[in-house]
Amino acid sequence: MPSPVRHPVPARRGFTLVELLAVVAIIGMITALAVPTIFSAIASARNAKTKAEIDMLHMALMNYRNEFGSFPPANMGPTDPTKQQTGLWWDNKVNLKHPAYKHLVRVFPRLAEVQAGSNSPYRTMAKMSPAQALVFWLQGFYENPEYPLTNQGAAGTRRKLFDFEESRLYAASEYTVGTPQTFAPRGSSAAAAMSPYPVYFTGHPSCGLPYVYFDSRSYSASPAASASQSPDVAYSAQSVGGDVSAATPYITSTPPANPTWGQQHQGGETFQLIAAGRDGSYGTVQAAFPGTGPYTPRTEEWSKLVFPPVTDTAGARGHADNLTNFADRGLADAIEALTSE
């Protein structure tokens, strides 16, 4: 009986080194092209989320004005510079001329909160920054006309004007103008020695800085001697990453005719909300928007002042990617969109 025919089995052939290297090179090229696009898309999504939240905060502040008759004050520090460092208004009682107290008395004519002593809700109010003020006012009040801040220790809940995400409320150090405010997660050992008033961080993981609120009363009566000195209320902070920057109200490069100093600001009659962008910096000097060149105030005695545009990276680092309530996207992108129309 003849033997069965055996067909030869073809030898297995793997990738050659050259083919493997070619595949790796192709994957590398695809990755190099895709990764920046992916990161850009992620950054754009985060910016869009932050901008949407700014718009909600803006609406909450508008609702606050509609309900209580005016925007809440952002400048919570002492109004007398000679007492700014002494703490005389901070120790045991509130300054009755302080804008925050005057605002509360107007809103709640029957206000009976304790003014002095360690249990006073005003004891550390004058060490509150513009970032803390945003949370303080929008967290709402108890429906108690005499004790809207404490409810006299009774059970109850505040009627909120904005629903802050708890995980993004951070403890903040007591604020002194000129000293960067620092932050810590609430409940941590570092937070125990900080202010009782929190700040609200943006959702950007690399930022480590809070939203900042400046109402129109934050703009001083006149500019300082030079643009490098902020003529308005400024807010200095040290990010979780350790970088120090300062938020200042933005000048507008397109003010109305014959403007006052206050009207030469974005939101001259209302307020500004500012969020640091991806670089985790508010900026370095007070800047102008939306012009593409330096801006000189339209007032004769201040005509020697020059404010750099937000796109001037040499003089105004950090502004370009900031998000605000007066622009529909990051400031540099907003300028590009406006100038291309």
C-alpha cells in the first residue's frame, strides 16, 4: 500500500526587524499628530466648562442684584490704608463703615448679628479676599431677618444663589492686601489655621487658583502713578503649584466718550469675573482688553499712563488665556475673533 503523500508545510515567517521598525515609526508619527490634537480638544473642553460656569456665576450675581438691590461688595479689606496692617478692625469687632457691613444693614434693616467677640461673624470678614467674597455672598442667607448669617445657631439651611461644588471649595488663608493668599483642601491640618471663608477653584486640574470677583466699587477714584502699580483693588494669590500672580480689574480699550475712571473698565457699571487659564496665572500687571495695542486712559491728567494689551506677553504674562464674564472665550482668542470680523 503506497505511503500517503506529504505536502510540505510552509515555514512560519515573522516580522523582520525592518518591518517592525517601520510599524513603530508609523505608530509614532500617528501619535505625534494625534496627541496635540487630543490635548487641545481636552483643553478646549475644560475652557468651555469653565466659561459656562462663569456665565452661571454671572447670572447668579445678576439675580443677587435683582433680589437685594445692588451687587455685593468685592473689596472686603479695611477701607483705611493706615489701619490695613494693624488689625485694629479685625480683632474683635466690625468696622461699621465697612462696605460689607453697610451692605448687610441695607439688605437686612433688622440685622442683629453680634458685632464684637470671638463668635462674631464679622471678626474675620475684613481679612476676606475678592475670591472669598464671591462665595460668601452667593452662598446665600438664612431666612432670618435678624440673623441672616448665623441663624443664631438654630437649625436651618441657607437659601443659595449658586450651587457650589463642594470638592472645589478650598480653604484660604486670611487675606492681607499685598500678601499672596494661599490655599489648602478643606478638612486638612493646614486648613484648620486658615480663614472660615472658602474660595471656589475652577475645574482645571493644573490651575490651583480660584475665581475672582471685582464689582464696580473695586475701581478706585483715579489710577496710580504708573500702570505697573495697580490703581484698583488687586488680588494676589499663590497657586497650589507655588506660582504667584495677581488678578486686577481689566481696563477697556473702547470706553464711552468722556469716561470716568470707573467707566474705563470692562463692566464699568457692573462687575468682572476672572479665572486663570491653563498656565495657572492671572497675570503680572493691569492690562487692557480688547485692543491689540497699549491703551492710554482718556483723561488728560492720566494721559501718561499706558496699559499693555492682554496679548502683550512681555508686560502682561498670564492674561492671554484667562477666562472672564465679558469675553466669550479666552482673552487672546476673543481678540483674534474680534479683529478678524
